[in-house]
Amino acid sequence: MALFPLTSNFEGDFVLQLVAVDTENTMDEVAAAAAHHSVGRRVRARPGCILRVRRQDGDSFLPRDMKVADSGLKPTETIEIIWETAPH
């Protein structure tokens, strides 16, 4: 367990945020940490949607249960947090 800084580029936000997460956090927990700094401040919540994480300009999302330590992300790397419609 160690603090790990990531740069959050949150969908709909115009501010990049430096977010401190833990290497044992999952991508869902990373998305929640990023949302704390954007949703309700500069971004409206989207009920019925989930937040997904991908590398900046990446083509695919990282698995929601993947831990930061297993992701290959580098300290201060920029990640995109994207709203996705939750499956019904």
C-alpha cells in the first residue's frame, strides 16, 4: 500500500486534477476519488451511469476491479474518467 498520484481528466470538467490514490485501489475507487473533485462542483452527476477509467487517449477502459498496482500506470500519468450507461 502506497500513495500514488494520478492526473484526472474527468469528462465534462475543464480542470485537470492531481488525485492521490492508493496502489491497492481498484479502478472503481480511482474513479470515485476523481469524481469527488469534479462531480457537484463543475460536473453534474449522471444518475444511472457508472464511471470508467482509461489511459489518456486510450481505446479501452481498464477493468473496474483492476488495482492501480496492476495497471501499469505511472505516477502522475493522466487518466480519463468517462461516464458509461450502466447495464440494466
